[in-house]
Amino acid sequence: MMKSRKAKAKLIILLGVIWVIVSLPLPWIVNNPLVSESQFFTILGIIGIVSIPFIALGVVWTLKPELTT
């Protein structure tokens, strides 16, 4: 039972990290010299806030898969 919980926790963390990384528009931010540091942090904040519901859904569906049907 404990091994399964650890595996689920690792999976949830991995999926959350992948979601945040994939949602970052890094090529646009890094390759554009006109993007200031304050704009960069604003974009990161917006992406973080938008990602919260999707990460929460992933956690809930991983812990209780019967909710997806």
C-alpha cells in the first residue's frame, strides 16, 4: 500500500512539472530582446495561476480514477 502511494505521489509531481514546463512560452520569451524582466515574471505568474486547476484535476484523477467516468 505504501509503495503504491509513493508511486502515485511521484507520478503527480512528475505530471505537474511537465505541465508547467510545457505551458511555458520560453522560445518567445528568451529569443525576444524586447521582453523585459518584469514582463517575464508577469507571464510566469499568469502561467502558474492558469496551471493550478489542471494540476489539481490531475491529482484528483490520479487518486480517484472513478471520477473521470
